[in-house]
Amino acid sequence: MEAAARETANAPCPGRLPSLTGLRFLAAAMVFFGHAFADPLSKVAAPGFLAVLWYRAGSFGVSFFFILSGFVLAWSARAGDRPVRFLRRRLLKVYPNHLVTFGCTAVLLWWTGRSLAGWLPNLLLVQSWVPDFGVINSVNTVSWTLSCEVFFYAAFPLLMRWTGRIRPERLWHAALGTVAGVVAVPWLAQLLPARPRVAPPLDFSFVQWWFVNFAPPVRVLEFVLGILLARIVLSGRWIRLPRGRAAALVALSYVVALAVPYLFGVAAVGVVPLGLLIASVAVADTQGESGLLAGRTMTWLGEISFAFYLVHRPLLIAVSGVPAAGAAAGMGIAVLVFAVAVLVAWALYAGVERPVMRRWAVPRAMRRARESVEAPSRA
């Protein structure tokens, strides 16, 4: 697997992207508050306007993660990296945290007398391939996105090879074509059976919802867009859109998403602004203009954001039945759960994710070779 080539002299040099790390936590927070205030399965008592305000937050957060995943992996792709070695690193990043949160959530559901149906596809992270709500929404429900990510990781070497054949001057055309595919998805969903409906007043079937929201071969389009945007930046063909304007476009698209039919707001409305925001923030990092997102606190929060994403929904479900005396109490519960989720995520990151990556992400032979090279310089 070859890293994306830097075809022009003014192309930025790949390196760390601390602002994107911080931005990742803000996206995870969006998913949290979307579930806390707008999701019937886990919401806490709060004013109705909060449910309206955060109605699309989860969809935007997930779309952000899918685009960001493709962007970061393409940005950091290593020359000569073997597909098996790459997949090993990604699975070690995903599965240990998933197994821990799966087990803890299963115990919680069993303890509270809730169903564990569909647990096996969830455990194996293949649930998003099954157009069945009981399977996709099983155990730790947010892990459906990991099912998509595992597919993305498996396809990444081929996708990099394919995008690597696109001439630099054609990259924007490829990106626009990918966006057109994302926009076409909810229109194509209208060709699928529209009955039975998911639940009133929603006017679509679960098959349509699965196709637009959960199906890995569909959501991979956002991942591909991230790869293409990384190549555009690395080739020096970025349009130099300031971060502030990109963020304003995301905010505007969010308002639009609140007004359009549900399936069109899953990804079609926000995909372009989110992609532009990711690329513009990355460019700012390469130019030494990271700002507050690259601060120590935001960087730390970004590092634990994956663990935070996995632990937040079970914690919300655990308190969703707690009566709250008024809207203020409901909002207080949400803020308290948010703080607890940060602490639990830090424990998961420090106790599982980081040790596993340090111990097994790099094969033993490579670690020994690296240590033998570094030893003389330390002597």
C-alpha cells in the first residue's frame, strides 16, 4: 500500500493533525446529546426544544466520523504497509474496546431484564449487514458504526489503490462524483418497499432506513470521500477554504437537515460541509494554525473520544428510566452522565485501548528491529 503521492511542490507535508483530534470529540459530544435529548431509547427528561435542536446531531456526528476515518487513514498511509498488517492495527484499535463495552452492556441489559436478542452479530460486528432492527439495535447499539468501519478497513487497501490511479487534476471530479452518490442514496431508497413504516409519524420503512443509514456498502461512500479529500490536500489542490466558513456551512446544513425529510438528512445534506470542514482544519494544522482544538485538553478528549462513543449509550440507557423533577433536573442528569462517560472513557482508554495498541499493534519482529536501530543512538 503506497501513501498518497504529493504531486506538487506546494503540497503540505503529512504529519499530526491535532485539531482534527480535538474536533473528533466535539462530534462524539454531538452524538451524545442527540441520544440524550432526541432518541426515544435513551433520552432523559428535557424541554421539547432540545429534542428538536439535537434531532440530527447523531447523524451528523456519524457522517463526520466516516469521512474523517477515510481522511486520516489516507493521510497517514505508510509506504510499503501490507494490508494484513494494516488490518491488524485497525482491528486491535476497535475490537478490545468493543468487547469490553459489549460485555458490560450485556450484563446491564440482563440485570435490568432487557432483551439480548441479536447479540451474536453484534459481538462479531456484522450487525449492520442485517436489515433487521432487532439485530442492528442489539446490546451496545452504537456499535453498528463499528460494523461499517470494519468493512471500510478491509476495503481500504483496494480503495487506496483505486484512488491512487486518479490523476491529481481529476481528484475534485472524483470527489464530486462520490458526493453525487451520497446524495442519490435517499432518492434510490424510494424504490424500496415503503411499508411497513418504522413508526408513526416516520414515513419510511425499516428497509429504506437500513439502506440509507446502516448499510456498509452505502456508507462507504463517505469514507471514500475522506480518502479523496486527503489526496486533494496532499496534492496541493485544496481550495483554501477558511475553517470558520467551513464551520458556518456545517451549521447552515444542520438547519437545513432539520427541515428536510428524515432520510435526506442522514448524510446527503451534511456530507459536503462536513468534508470541507475536515479538510480545512487539517490544512490549518499543516500551516501551524491549530488553535484551541489542538490544546492539551481537547487533544486528550479527542484521544478518548472512541471510548467515549462506545460507553455513552449504555450509561444513558441506565438512567433513562430515572424520573426527573422537571426539565432542569433532566438536563442536569444529562450533564452528569456526560461527565461520568468522560471518566469511564478515560479508564477504558488508559486500561484497554492504549495498552493493547502499544503491546500488539506493531509485530514483535518489527519492534525488535526498531529497538535495535534506536539502541545505538541512545548509547
